[in-house]
Amino acid sequence: MIKIYDTMTRSLRDFVPIHEDTVNMYVCGPTVYNYIHIGNARSSVAFDTIRRYFEYRGYTVNYISNFTDVDDKIIKAAAEADMPPKALADKFIAAFMEDTRALGIKPATQNPRVMDYMDQIIEFIEILLAKGFAYESAGDVYFRVQKSENYAALANKTLADLEIGASGRTDAETDRKEDPLDFALWKSAKAGEISWNSPWGQGRPGWHIECSVMSTTILGDTIDIHGGGTDLEFPHHTNEIAQSEAKTGQTFANYWMHNGFVNVDDEKMSKSLGNFVTVHDLLKTVDGQVLRFFLASQHYRKPINFTDKAIHDAGVNVKYLKNTYTLPLTDQADESTLKQFQADFVAAMDDDFNAANGITVIFDMAKWINSGNYTQTVKVAFGDMLAVMGLAFEEESLDQEIEALIAQRQEARTQKDFATADRIRDELAAQGIKLLDTKDGVRWTRD
């Protein structure tokens, strides 16, 4: 049985879906004001791997990941670029699709956008107002945190902790609130900003309301899994829970999953440190599958350290796996050993999607394959495991001239003309073709 580390309970729990053989999963997507950075990509890869493993185990996955296409950062970036916010968002959504495709990330079942859900957002807020969980103040609408049961439990905080942090806070927005802890559901428009008409005047949604609305509208009041980066535990996911459960009276998500950060050369990535790395720039010099393998190779909850050496090592490993996958087939393989590899892979991934241990099984299997065990059945099983990690290798073919040289070398070896055989081998090596003589015949790999 698949076990998931649930952030809410801080425990490993058996996964029991709401609907048999179906997983309803919502993962917070990017705010599309720039190209995604490697931290965004870590989250996308982590949850794509989790989704792929659910599918490997026979589940149908409804995978929803949103685009935040209106907020302060987008408004500011659009003004600086002298273009409408929607046009800016469109540009970076297209870039997101291109970059994640290069990383082998499957398209989401749906990618809802905030601008397309404005009516539902307003209706959601109206219900919270009617139930007394929200109040209007000078064109803004705020959520009453004090009315929320177990607020901030997800982040392992209490109201007392938060009140200490909020003590002495003074700003124009705080003056409009009943309590400094209350958060915005609707924000009144400033002059020149993009806005929508509402019962409270022209404005736009607060950040947190969007995911509650899109998740419940598409997947229902309660979902199986809600995911995102560790930085979203508080306040974003905390506020999603508060407002969603206030509206519906139901548990918002049965499992909460959060991926770890990406550090760059052992330092937290930030623009101020000058180590901010976008995927768009990385893909100019790093193969997408190599970057994907690097991001998938660590357990999703643990931090991962981006270095030149780590990327180099990932490239070496991907090349080895590709060379293994594209080997010629053999006549037989030990079926019981194959079944053990499959069982070991499932055991590793069932344990909270431990991709690091799953990859260890894949490499052990690759070593076994290279010892001469590679039937079509083995190839399919190996390919299925690679696919969970987002790796898919196309079969390569050799041109006729190289095939002729390999055949000529084999004939020279048969005639014990080893000088000619060695010369041809060296000639092929200079073209990036490495030959391996085995009991099943000659195999080749491309450097």
C-alpha cells in the first residue's frame, strides 16, 4: 500500500482515496510574471513523478495545477514591460508549457487561471460573508481568522504564536482589519490597476482565495491530495484550509504534501545573492532530461543542492540509462529476477514516493540487463520504471556506413585479423560509437 507523509499530521499514513482507483490532486502552480526558476521546477517535477507513480500503480489521476495570472507581481512586471497584465501572463504561461515539456512533465488535466474564475471567487466570498467568516472594510474583504478552528495547524503553529508575531504591526491595511491576523479575500483596486466589478466595488482577489475556489469548483469540496512547496505551508495553504472549510463545512484535503527547497552551491537561491537560476536559461546548456533526472533523484521532501558537479553526474547517469535501454534484445532473462526488481521498485516508491531508492533499483536492474538479460518483457518493465522518473529514450539507429564498418570488423575478428578489427574499433570510437563484444554478439553505444 502507498504511504504518504502528511504534513498536517506530521506522520506517514496509508493512502486511501475518496474514490476507488482515482486520485484527485491539486498542486499550486506558478505566478506567471517571469520564467519559472529551478525551485518552481523542483515542485513541478516532484509532483509529476508522484502523479506518474500513481498511474504506474493503476490509478486514474485528475491532476489540477493553477496559474496565478493576476497579482501584485504581475501588475508591476506588466507596467515595467508596458503591456497588459493578461498579455504578460499569456507570455509566461506559454514559456512554462515549453520549459516543463522539455523536463518531461506531463500536461495537467486542467490548468485553471484566476481571471477565468472571477464569478466563482465573488460567489465564494459572498458565502463567507453571509456565514460571518468574513467582513467588508473600505472596499476590501477580510477573513476572520479568530473564527477558524485549528488555524495554522498545517504549519504547526498556534494563534498565540501568530499573535506574538503580529504584535505592534502598524500599516494602512492593518488599520482596516478587525484583527492583524485577518487576511484579504478581496482587494479594492488602486488607480490604473486591472480590476473587476464586485458587490464591494472595483477590485481583484487576494492571493489565497483563488486556489480554494478552483480546487472546489473542479474537484469538489474534499480532495485526496493538495501539494506544493514547503514555503506554501504558511500562509497560503493555511489560509486555503481556513476559508475552504469555513465555506463548505468539509475537510478540504485528506493529505497535504510539500516538496523541499533547491539550494544553489549550498546557499538558498535568491536574486539578492545573484544565484537565481531560471529553467529557461538552464535549458540553453543543459539537456532537459538531465535536469529532470537531477531534480527527481532526491526524495521530494528533502532539499536538493544544485551544483555544476551534480548536473554533470546526472548527465553521466542519464547516458548510462539510455545506453542500457537501447541495447539489443537477448533471447532470455531470468523472470524471477525481473519480478524481484519490480517488487523492489514498488516497495521503494510506495514508501512516500522515495525516488532516490527507486532510482537505486533502476540502476541495479540496468546492471543486470547489461549482463545479458534483456528480453522484450524486461525492456517494457525497465521502460515503465524509467517513465515514472520522467525519462523516455528514443531508439537510435546507425547509418549504413557505420553498420557496414561494424560488420567489417566482425568479419575481421572471425578471420583473426585483429589489427583490422582494432583499427575499425578506433575509427568508430572517434565518431562516438563504442563497441562492446558480448556472448550475444557486438553491442554499441553512442557517446
